[in-house]
Amino acid sequence: MLRNISLNKYKLILCVLCCVMMLMLFPLYAKNPVLNLSLHNLSREHGGVSLGVVGDTYDIAEEDLLSFIERRLIAMKKTGEWQRIYKDIQSQVSEHIDRPRALSLSRTMKPRSWTYDPSIIVPYDLADEDGHVFAKAGTKINPLTLITLHSALAFYDADDAKEVKWAKKMNEIYAGKIKFILVNGSLSSQEKLLGTSIYFDQAGKLTSRFHIEHVPALVYQEGLHLKVEETLA
């Protein structure tokens, strides 16, 4: 008996606290048309009397997201805002393609050179379609025993006038047997200037592999190794 009385008292206190909290929160949402505070079910559940409906009730009128986006796009096209945004995006993409993110390589102040071994270690057995293993795991393979690097690689900053002058000189010396790779600058402007295809060292993959820290730099084959030179502009 005592247990039942205590339980009912606990339910009543809980019900009252819930009602007070909702009444306190109601002013914060009074201007929101989606609010509907009904204490009828809550009071009945906990053995109390119906307190009715607190405040006005409204239908939920939330616009469908896709309809909102479609309506917004139509409005943007009418005002010309969409065309402006489209052109801005086009311009940004074109600019990024022509001028990728620059690498932080300073100009060469003190020439230095070293050799680079392009050999790789086979991580696992390599086999042909018939299952014949032609390279065991752990085998060291130098690709220069199979192929030849016919063109030198020239790395330079196209925003540096001295380095651009150096690139023009290298183009004459190697008579077209050279590939130019930018670490900064405009690809299109250098293609027009040198009359050849220009590449960009995206994310510094090549300069990192060859341990190049300064430009201009030149890479060419020397026997079964590559010679890397950081030269003065």
C-alpha cells in the first residue's frame, strides 16, 4: 500500500514538472507555427485531469526541399545570378587548370648535382598469363636496362623571368629533346613562348622523388642512373 502511494506521488510530481517545463518553453516557440502543446495525453497517462490545449494550434507547413531548390534556381536564372555564378565557377576551374597550386621551391643559389638510382625492388613474384614467374619477390630491377630516357627534364618557375630565360636556353641546347615541367606559373603562357607542351609537377611528386629542393633543375640519363642538377638561372 505504501509502495503504491509513493509511486503515484512520484508520477504526479513528474507530471507537474513536465507541465511547468513546457509552459516555461512555450514563449520561446510562440511565434513558431509548427508548435502544438497538448497536455491532455500526458496528464491522462499519469492519472491527472485533462488540462486542455495550451495556445493556438497550426498545421505543419514545411516546404519540400527539392521544391525549394527548384524555386530558388528559377529565381536565380531570372535575375541573372545563376549565369554569374556559372561564369565564376568556369573561370576558377580554367584558372586552376592553367595555373595549378605552386610548389614552395626557391631559386638555386648554389649549384649542386647528384645521381638518382631508379631501381625498384619487386614486392612479390611477378608472373605472366601462363603462370611463369619472370621476377621473384625481392629482385632489384633498373628500368633503364630496358628503356632509355630520350628527353631531359627541366624544372623551373615560370613566374621568375630569369628562370624563363634559362628554359628558353635549354630548349635551344637540347633542340626539342627536353620536357619542361613547371613548379609555378601559367602553362598556356609557357606553351606559347616555347612552342611545345608544358607539364606541371602536381603536388611535387617528381621533385620529391628526385630530391629537388631548388629550381631551375635538370634531370637526364647518365648510364644506368639519372643525373640531377640544380643549376643557376
